[in-house]
Amino acid sequence: MKNDKPTNTVYLQGRVGSAPEYSHDLYGERFYEFKLNVPRLSEHLDVIPVTVSETLAASLKENDSIGVCGQFRSFNRPDGERSRLILSVFAREIVEPQADANPNSAELIGYICKPPIYRTTPFNREICDVLLAVNRAYSKSDYIPCIAWGKNARLIKNASVGQKLEVGGRIQSRQYTKRLDDGSAEIRTAYEFSIGCVEFLHKESEVASTSDD
């Protein structure tokens, strides 16, 4: 494996589900966020947050059909006395959609930073949650929650913290119920990387791999 291989690449294709809204300033540049409705093979949609520069945001309108090239990034946002991990796709480029393109494709190279959590569903579907630290420029890292299924879940469940992985798959959204301290509940949306294939990266000559069943 070449050392200069990108560690974080994403391509999404879908329709702009909300007009871009101001998010934050960084180094004197304004950034905006919008939701992109990305189709699955089923009738469902993944609704993915996308962050864009002011320049790219200026040309976007709700219901536009677009392609997005970028990275899956994270940051911590204060939430009372705690902080929440916020995930979005950082758009480097907005392109014309391609008829034959996979509308949701991503690859990450990162390090396991918490012990994987393995479980089975009531229907005996094997699942493993793993958090990857993905390095990027300027000594920063993105912390990306990933989910593996079947063979990949069994492969990853015993992996050690610090293990380097290369994973391919897609970004997905799902809703869940969050119980609040006052006893109430609210519906929230989680975003995660769904692993379709994985490689354990050791030395160049020692690579084990598998793909989802």
C-alpha cells in the first residue's frame, strides 16, 4: 500500500433537501450546511449533512440534483456539561451527477481508538460498532463511528485498539430515541460509516482482508 493514499474520500449523489444555512467561520471564510437526500437501493433515503464553503453554497438551491466530492469529518459541539460528536461531509467539490455512479461511496484509513462493541440482533444478525480515528492535515483527526455486519463484524470484534484499518462502504443516517435527564425523550439522527469491505493493515506484506457477506 502506498503511503500517500488518501485516508478519507467520499462521493455522494442526490438531491439538495434543504437550502444551505450558515454554520460557522474558519480562518475568515464562511461555511454553510445543507442536507443531501441520497437514495439507497431500497426506497429509503439517507439524509446526510454536507458542509460547504460560501462560494460553493451560493450556487445551490433546494431540490438541485448534485454530486459531492469530499471527506467525512467530525467535531465536538458543547451540549450542556457534555459534548456531542457532530459528523458531516465536508464538500471539496460540487459536480454534475453521473447516471452510472454509485450515489454513496466512501473509503477511510484509520486506527481503532476504542474497543469494538459486538452484538447480535433478535434476528441473529451480527453487528460490530467500531470508532476509527482518521488522520488529516495539520495534525488533526476525525473520529468516525463505523458499523460492520456479518463476516466483517466477526473479523473486527477482537481487533485491538490501535489496529490500522482500511474500510470501504457508505455513509448512512438512522433515527433513534434519546432519553433526556428530565425523563423526556426526543428523536435524533445518527450518522455512521457502514462497512462493506475491510482490510487489516500491518506491514506491506501482511494484509488480511474480507468483504461483507
